[in-house]
Amino acid sequence: MNDVPTISTTDVSQAAPSPRVSRVSLWVFMAGLVALVVWAYVGRIDQVTRAPAQIIAEGRTQLIQSSDGGVLTQVHVKEGDTVKAGQLLATLQKERAAAAVSDSNAKVAALRITLARLHAEVYNSPLKFDSSLLTYADYIRTQRVDTDVVDHRVHRGNQLGVLQHLTAVFELL
């Protein structure tokens, strides 16, 4: 008459895990949690953070950033200091800055050497380089090889043109 199902105590005891398994699981979880907290307190993580810097000026906000990244060795101003246009704010590590300048100078020299070669090719003039570029011997050597290749192709093209002309003349005879 009563359609409500009944659950016996044997069914419940078979479905639930034993108290020993629950206790061991809880102890393992707690030990792991304690180990993580101890590691977080004792462990040390080296971290590098990059962030844009903003100095809030009285008149307007100005963004200050280095065009070439580097290691900051010294900060010459403190928060709240008044700064003037052109004032040194910070110093970067010299080696990286010097390497960046040297790399930029080499790129400029390579472009000037290439420009000299192209100028000589276009105007069919001898290949001459400015005396300030002579320290970049590898770049100059590369451009001379490129000039020799172009000269060889032009010479070969001229020879081919002469050969075709002679062939046409012989066919007429």
C-alpha cells in the first residue's frame, strides 16, 4: 500500500566508502596543502617584469620609455621630484647600449656601401667607397662580388648579342 522504497542499512554500508579510506584521503590532502604553503614561504622564484613607465607631470601625462631595452643600473630621480627637459632620468647598462649603437652604425654603413655599388652600376662608373666606410671590409667585399657578378652577366649578355648578330649575318650570306 505504501509505494515508498525502503533502503536497508546493508545497502548504505556497501555504497559509502570505508572511514579508513576517507581518513587517509583527508590526511594526504592536508599534507599536500601544508607542503605547498611551506614551499610558497621558503621557495624563491626569480622574476623579470616589464611594464611601461608613466611619470605624472603637473601639466599633462608623458610616457617615458627606452627605444632599446636594457638593464637599468641607476635611477637619478625620485618620486615627486621636479624634472626639466633634457634632464637625465635613468642610466642603462653601457654594454647593451654600446652594442645597439655599433649594430646601428654597421647597418647604416652596409646601406651606404650598397648605395655606392648601385650608383656605380646605374651610372656605369668605377666602384668607389667613402673613406669612412673602409673599416667595413666584409660589406665592401660582398658588394664588389655583386658588382663582378653583374659585370659578368653584362659581358656575357654582350657576347650573346654579338653571337646572335654574327649568326644573323651568316644566315644572310
